[in-house]
Amino acid sequence: MNKKLKRILSVIIFSLLTGLLSINASAAKISSSKVNSLYRAFLTKKTVKIPDKYYDKVSLKGAYFTTVDIDGNGIKELIVKEKFGASNMPCQPLAYIFTVKNKKVVYVGSAGIKQDYSKSVQISKKYKAIYARYQVASYMPHHFYTIKNYKLTNKIFLYAQYGYGKDKYGSIPSEPWCKSSGYFINKKKVSKSRYDSEYKKYMKSLKTYTLSANTAANRKKKLK
């Protein structure tokens, strides 16, 4: 087979493949009004079971919600935060994230949010990630999660350990994998300047989204 014929066949195969991909992409599309309709119905439930390692259900009654397209695929994710005192509320406030797959609402994952129980989440459209953090006296983890294959996955993990070992008060808290004080990106030790650069870059990209109370009026207003 000569080179010219090979090139022609390559073009034909490429065209066929891209055509099929285009068809599949079109078939996967769903209107925003349909997505909102699914979310409205979903939010009328009192509780929903979730396939999570630590939490088996989410209480939707009295919860708060918003919708944001986190991963930039054209479908907004539903972000839910339980009301303070809900039976399933852990010590660390969580944002439970759902999306639509095959015209059904599916669970994506959960991310820790501010410990002040504020009714908001922070999302980076630039890096297609939701921000999660919690603070301990001796260390500060910053998680940025993105969505891949309908699952919440790590985009970047920034971690500062301000002390390690023991002091006069006893053992200094740290995460189990951490073996020294310092600055880490995705659990690898880096210089403070590198850490500061990445931290500033990601934090600068964040936008705050306020959640609304899960009431019939708000569902109608926010999910048209």
C-alpha cells in the first residue's frame, strides 16, 4: 500500500470516528430545563441514599442548594448542604454534589466546606474545581476537586504542616501520610515559594456561590 493511499484511508477513518463521537456527544446532551426539572423533583424528597464510604444518606428537608457547572461540560451540578443539626450532619460541613447521567440524578461525591456553616461554596471555573478545606491548629489542607467520569476526583491538594512531632503540650496533629513539617503539593514536599505560587493561583480563581433554602418557592425560582 503506497503512502498516498494510506493517507486517504487515514482521513476516511478519522472522519468516521469524529462523526461517531459527534453523534454520541449530541445524544448525551440534555436541555437545561430538563436538568432543572430533574433537580426540582429530586429536591422534594426528604432524604436520599448515596453510595458514599462514610455517609449513607443526605437529608434534603430544610437543606440548602445551588447549581453550578463545575466541570464545564454544559450540565450544571446540584450542590446540596444539609441544615445545621440534620441527623446525617458530620462535624465537618459537607457539600454533597450531584449531576445528571442518562436523564437521572446521580451522586458525584462530597467536599468539606467552611466550618462557619456559611450557606455558600467556592468554585473555580478556570480550573473546573470546587474548593474544600478544613483547619487544624498545626496544619491546613486545601483541596480542589474536579469531576471525572461522574466522580469527584482530586485536581490539586495543597497542604501546609506548621509543626511536627511533639512539643510541650504533646503530639502535634498531622495527617497520617505527613512525616515532617513543611509545604506539600499532592503530598510531595515543595519549597514555600512553589507552594505560595500555586496557592495564590488557585485561590485567586475562586468565586463564591450562595446556596438557597430548599423550599418550593426557591425550587421554582432557581430551577426554571
